[in-house]
Amino acid sequence: MGIVEEAHNLKVLGSGDRVIVLAHGFGTDQSVWKHLVPHLVDDFRVVLYDNMGAGTTNPEYFDFNRYATLEGYAYDLLAILEEIHVDSCIFVGHSVSAMVGAVASISRPDLFSKIIMISGSPRYLNDVDYYGGFEQEELDQLFEAMEANYKAWCSGFAPLVVGGDLESVAVQEFSRTLFNMRPDISLSVAQTIFQSDMRQILNLVTVPCHILQSVKDLAVPVVVSEYLHQNLGGESIVEVMSSDGHLPQLSSPDIVIPVLLKHIRYDISVA
């Protein structure tokens, strides 16, 4: 096993001519795709990996400078595709990984037949003529709470982000993967994501993008999906799902999995 495979807990499942890559968001790991994977393995080669910094990865490999920008994660993605000799894939990116896939596709559009973005956002901060959902003061309070008592912060943050019932399996699952992260790494990753601004690169993304969004998401307002649609450089389509929360593939699989499968199987012109 190569260093890239080992570092990212890389798994390739299933069989088929086409490759689908599933990339998770902040605070989770590849287990967030557990409801989707069984629907794919008969028809696709399914690539699963963990972003550096996830609780399942070796914290010794986390380079604070490299991962201070989303480009660090995009380089990782390109290295993973090279490692397993992928020449074209359907990329499904959740949350920050939606933008990571977009960044990677700018330098290597040939590797991506399409990008499916779930709960993606180019910027979380409000700006003049842009509504991202957060004011700087709110983010500063979030970072302070993470530093002050990470465990308490996790148990408060998880239900807010997942949405729905405090006792739900999805909330418990997100709490678990969030708490698995080393607190200083988690804070650094959260700062990188929440302070990022990828608006200026959207027009360079020429790969077709399918933008999927929950109707109610604490982290990403619905207007952000429309902003992506208007500003991406290639073809795009938006579908707002009746799910609640930022991790709908985990919390509302009955709603989300059929929508995801539709967008995986059909291209924009026939979707």
C-alpha cells in the first residue's frame, strides 16, 4: 500500500467501467456515505477516502500550512486519482469537498466528467451583495467555543448542523466523527473552511456541476445554490431537496439517495 492510500484510508469498492469518487465534508469521514455506497457498487468502481485531518487519519500527517487553504486538499485529491490510475470520474463532494473538487477540476478538467455538489458553498461569510449565512462575529464566537471546550462545543454544534432530533442516529454519528478529530486540527480546518472565499474561481470551473441543497441548512442558505448556478463557468443545474440539515445524505437518506442516484446517472441535458 502506498503512502497516499494509507494516509487517506483509501478504499476502492465495486466494479464497473465508470469511477465515482465520494468526498466528505468537515467533521465527518468516509462513513458518511454508508447509505449511498450499496446503491453504487454493482455499477461503478467506488472510491472512498478520508480528508487529511479527519479523526480516522493520522494527525502526524496533518500539515497546518498545507491545509490552510483548500488547494492543499485539491492537491491531495489529484494525488489520489493519480495513485489509482483514474482518468475520468464522477466526483461527489459534500460541503467543503464540493469546492475542493471544483478547485481540482480547474487544473485537470479531463479527470472529471461531472461534479455533484451537496451542501457546497463558495463563501460562508456575508459580504456586500452576497449572503453566505454568517457574520464575522458569529464565526469568531464559534472558534472561541471550539478552543474553550471542544467536547462541549461538539455536542452543541452537531444537532444544529444535522438538524432534527437531538437523539437521532445522524446527530450521534456526526458527534462521534467530529469528536474523533484532534481539537487543534479541527479548529484549524474549521477556520480554513469558514474563512475561505472561492467566489473568484467559480468562472474557471468548466466541468458540468449538479448542485444539490437541503431546503433548510444552518451552514448554507438556499440562495447560495443559486449563486453557484449563476457563477460557475460551465453547465450547471440546481435541485433543492426537501431534506433538513447540512448532512442530508446521513440524516435524510430516503429523500437524498434517489436524488443523488438520478444526478449520478443522468447528465444535465437529460436530467
